[in-house]
Amino acid sequence: MQIWPGRSYPLGASYDGAGTNFALFSELGTKVELCIFDESGNEQRIELPERAGYVWHGYLPGVGPGQRYGYRVHGPWAPAQGHRCNPAKLLLDPYAKAVEGHPRWDEAIYPYRLGGSDLEASGSDSAPFMPRCVVTNPYFDWSDDRPPRTSWHETVVYEMHVKGFTQRHPGIPQEQRGTYAGLGSPAAVEYLRDLGVTAVELLPVHQFAHSHRLRDAGLTNYWGYDSIGYFAPHNEYSSRGQRGEQVQEFRQMVKDLHRAEIEVFLDVVYNHTCEGNQLGPVLSFKGIDNPSYYRMLGKDPRYYMDYTGTGNSLNMRNPYVLQLLMDSLRYWVTEMHVDGFRFDLASALARGLHEVDRLSAFFDLIQQDPIVSRVKLIAEPWDVGEGGYQVGNFPPQWSEWNGKYRDTVRDYWRGEHSKLGEFAFRFTGSSDLYAPTGRRPHASVNFVTAHDGFTLRDLVSYNEKHNQANKEENRDGESHNRSWNCGAEGETKDPKVLELRARQQRNFIVTVLLSQGVPMLLGGDELGRTQGGNNNGYCQDNAISWFDWEHLDEGLLEFTRGVLRLRKDHPIFRRRGWFQGRELHGSDVKDLVWFTPEAKEMSEEDWRVGYAKSLGVYLHGGALQRPGVHGEKLKDDSFYIIFNAHHEAMSFALPAQQFGGGWMRVLDTATDAPPELRRSRHGHRLAPGDPVEVQSRSVVLFRCLD
């Protein structure tokens, strides 16, 4: 097969209609062979003829979409120096747009002999056990696609798993369940639209591998936090095939969701790969240029820096690694039309030497990039290294998973004797964390549950984790859940226990959805989804993790839909800017006031001592600062919210006349009734100062009528 010199850019396999250009970075390599596979699996090796800088490249006329390929890189084998080139090993292209198949965990996939020293090279050919890269068709009809571009303050995030959401959905055709096509199907899209979320945040869909250990245990890498291809949509979620069909299917899914005004965010794992430490397999980066792609221990480069708990960390100090990440992000925005990213263990991306550097090269590149800087960016602001907890410390254009919000709100509804001031800060957007750097409430992504941990139903049903199915002797996952005082552990038929659990779920949903900032729901929490107490379902690709659409909690679903409609209808719950805690122009009433149960404004002493578990907050409807981009109104109704986390019912007084002449109850989590969304003034009217009995562990919301 004739090969021409081709071009050094772009990296990867680029089809132009007449042939395909191949380009691979390797500073360490001394020779690179392109491996072409025919339909029978026969391999033809072709030496790339040109090297420009550290990029090896060549052009093959007549080669087009569907062609399978890989690389073999010749170079030094000196593991003690961090060099692990071994041409006996077939390698995946880091820029591959599609991958066919998965690693089969034969000893040949490892660069050394299992059971021996990792310093001694293995000559076994890994090609029979390796997946293949695939040349893809870059053309797709995006003609009528219109990204929703939902404003941050109007965004509601729904964290979900492509397969888990679709695998058992009765409205999705059988052949599309568990796939991108299933998520883009009318039944799935209609459900998400009717629920009221504006964005889906997909657990990793970059190509990933199922580890040797999990396969041997009969488990899988269900969550997908072990990437090996940062440009390729994971092939197992394709209903049409793995020879590039997964790319087109993913694009169609995005297009279908966009039609319903639903944005698509990707959970991306740029901090490590599935190749592990010095004892791990060689699938791609490790065999191409180990010391360029990975952080090595300075004094002993045989070993890897590990800020992620997975065995390795990508080397953000290398310009070609930074280019890989930025090229990947731009590809998903420009060619796949995604709307944002959530960065897993984002603190690991910011590390210079050991410390977390807020102005690291990676964040500088994003800041100046004309494409990536314009989409929504969400950080998981921690890693497992020293000093890795960085909530509140990311650059101004970033939003963050607010771990302090999660912990504070959980403790409040658990009944912990914590300071109410902390809860007040979290409910109003965490200005203590974000306002000092000029950020707005949308910097805080508010959540109480996520994929990593208990579902909402399990959070209020279990005091201990039940992860035995993970085959790690129940040692993995969050260590404990503390007491919820919700009665029996796990499943029960006790009506009092069930009612209390249901109430606590409603409390969390109301708190998250009515807090200032960006609410995030864990997919299935609105349905009462349970994992049977498993708080680490990363390896459970089965009924433990999949949505059970046959036994959903209809009452909780309707309640959640109602609260989301309430939030959408009333911009006071999704303000662009901060409450100021001072009187509005032309009014003697502050924009936000916190009250004791006696309807007295909280004093410094009250905040210091605290009404341990009960308080109210007044939100002035005239406090909206300016209209939104879509003509959002300047004035809204005023609301009064009572929070009672006490284990007994309490009497609260409604605010005085100056805050409103009459009040109507809109929502009460002591019942499963959805919020009263009508603006009727003919309901039961309450007067200023009237006493209100608020049940234990409940939220009551009132709308001002005057």
C-alpha cells in the first residue's frame, strides 16, 4: 500500500474524501508503524515516512471511513527511566474518533510478563487481544441544529447514565435501549422535557475500558471513569455498530435533545487513564511516549504520580498533553455540538508540582480559547492529593460542584446541631465562597446526591452501606451515612417510617431546587430509585444501577415536576445576582430577611447560638436586579419559606404587615401534594402574624398575596 508524506496537523486520522492522513505525536519514539487491518483481521504494517518536530505522519490514498488501524512505536525500553516503548504492542491512537472492540485481558496486553518484573520487556504480540481504532466520516447534517444556550441561572442539571436511564424504559424500542439512540428517542426526550430539566450531564462517554480485575470478578466498569480515548464516543452505547456508527448516533442524540431545548454536558476524565501504574497494561499513551503523557516520580521515574487514586495522573506540564485535552474539548463542542463539561477531579488538572495552582496552564488555555471558554464549565473541585480540596477556588468563569452545600444541607435535614448561618449561606448561593472573586450564584452547582454515593431514597433509608455485590468485602465507597433516625434499616413496610423517608426526600428536593445557584438532580431521585444501599455502583451494570421504570414513585415524580415548574415560573428562586440583605430602593423592606419562629428578624446572637434546627426566610419579589436575555420580568411575587428540621412540630408566626398583607400556602412537604401553582387569591388566606403549625422535618412555602 502506497503512503505519501501527508501532514503533521491535525493529529489523528483525518479523512478528506479521497484518503486519510495519519499523524501521531511521540517525542520518545525512533520509528512509528501504522498498522492497517483488513476485514479478516490481517495486519499490514506501514512505516510513517515523515517526522515534523515530534509528530510522525503519512497519507494513504483510497483509505476511508470504517478502516481499522493502530500503531506500533519503536523506541527505548528503560522503565527505570520511565521509557516503556515496545513495538510488540499494538497501540490505540490518542486522537481516534472511534474504537471497535475492547481489550481482552491476555498477558500479551502487558508490556512485561505477568508475575515477573516490570523492568523486563515482553515480546508477545498484543494485536490479537486489542481493540482497533476506526477512521470516521466527519460529515453530518447539522443543518437545523440550534444549541439551546440556556442562561446559567435558568439551568437545571440532570446527572444520568446513558445506559442506566434507557436500559429498561418501556417506551424505548428494545433495540435502542442502553444506547445513544435510546436517549434521543421520543420517549426519553419527552420525559426529560416534562420533568423540567434543562441539561443532561452524562456520566463518561469517552471510550473507556473494563479493567482486568473487574472482568475477572465478573463485573464491569459501569460508570466509565477509566478513559482511553478522549475523542471517541464509547462504543457499547451504540445501537448501530462500532465502525464509526457510534459517532453519528451520538450526534443524532445531541440533535434530538437540542430540539427539546435540552443541553448536553459531558462528565470528562482528563486527569488519568485506564493504563494504571507501572504494573498496568499498555494500550496507548504508555507505549507511545510514557514520560510525556504521564507524571512520573521525579527521583524514580519508574513510578507514577497518583493524585487520582487510579495509579497515574496525566502530565499537564507537557504542551502536547495540553494540546490533546484542548483539541478534545474543541472537538466535542464543534463536531459533536455538546454544550458543556463537568471535569472529574479537576484539582488534579491544576497541579504544577504538588500544590494546586489556580492559574495553571490548563486553566489559562481554557480562559483564552474562543470556543471552549464559551461553553459551560463545571469543576469537581477536589482530588485525592494533598491540598486537593479546592471548593470556591476555581477561576471566575467556572462553576463548581459545591461539596460544602451537599454536606451542610445533609447535616441540616439529618438534625445535626450545626450553625444555621452555614445553611443560610448555602441556600442563598454560597456568597461566602464565590462573591469575593466576582462570581455569581450560578458558580454554585447545588446537590445532595450524585452518582458517587447513595441515591436520594437510599440516603434516607440506610445508615450503613451495602456494597457486597462489588466483591470488595463492603470496604469500598463512602464509609458511613450517619444516623437518619428514620427507623428500620433498608426496606420496611412500617407506614410511619415510609412516610418520614418520603418527607425527607421531598425536603431535599425542595431545598435543592429553590436554593440560589444551579440545581443538580441525580437521575432517578425523582422516581425514588434505590440501589439497595449500594453507595458505590461503579461496577454494577445491572438492575442495581438501572432505572426501574415499573416501580417508580409516581407521587414523588409529580411533586418534583411541580417544584421545577415553580422554580421556572418564579425568577426569585433563580436570581442572576446576590441578595444584598438591605432595603430596596423606595421600600423599607430588605430583599432577604431571616426570621426566628416568632417572626423576629434573626439577630447576631440568634445566628451565633442558633435556633438549632428551625428558621424562616423572606424573599422580596421586587429584588430582581435586571431583566433576563429573554425579557424576564423585573418583579416577582414575594415568598416566605419555613424550614423545620426539628423532630417535633413547631409553631411559626408569619411575618409582620410590612412584609405582606396576606399569605397563601403553596407547598408543604408534610404532604405529597405538588405545589399549588395557580395564582388564585380565593384559597385559604393567612394574615400577618398568624400562627402556622409546621410539622416535624418539613418545609412550608407561602406566597404573598398583597
